[in-house]
Amino acid sequence: MTASYDAVLFDLDGVLTSTAALHASCWKSVFDQALADWNAREIRCHGEMFDPRRMNAIDREPSSDLPAGTVIEVYRSGYEWNGEVFRPAQVKVACARTAGKDHE
């Protein structure tokens, strides 16, 4: 009897996981469409140069591969509404490596 219960719980867990991912993807598309309808858009940051008018740098990471000021990670998306910043993005920015130091 125990083996059949384990199989049912395993299957149920798999169904719940798949359903949660499906719901998340559906809600994201609904949210994206609502933003477009209201003339709002996500601020593009990753790989761009840091823009203090549209972004808040909350972290930095020394890098010799990227120019200082390049956004290397987005922690929280920012949005513009009717051409003005509604919420600035929170980002991690590349900075120059300091001789003898790995991370500040």
C-alpha cells in the first residue's frame, strides 16, 4: 500500500510544479500586455552603460573584461511610463579592478 501512495504523491507533486510554471508564464504575459496598454515599458539595463537617471547602482563588481559602468546584473527591473521613470532599476555595475584587491 505504501508504494502506491508514494507514487501518487510523486505524480501530484510533478503536476503542481508544472501547473505553477504555467500559471507564472501566463501571468507574465498578461502583465506585459497591461504595461504595453498603459504606455509603460521595462527599462533595458543588462549590458548597457549605467544611467543614474534610470538606474540605482546597489552593487558593484571589479571586472577586467567589461568597461567600468557596464550593467552586469539586474536585481529589480525598472519601468518608464509615458517617457518618464516610474521606478528606477536596481543593478550591479562593473568597476575597474584595483591592483592588489579582488573585491571592494
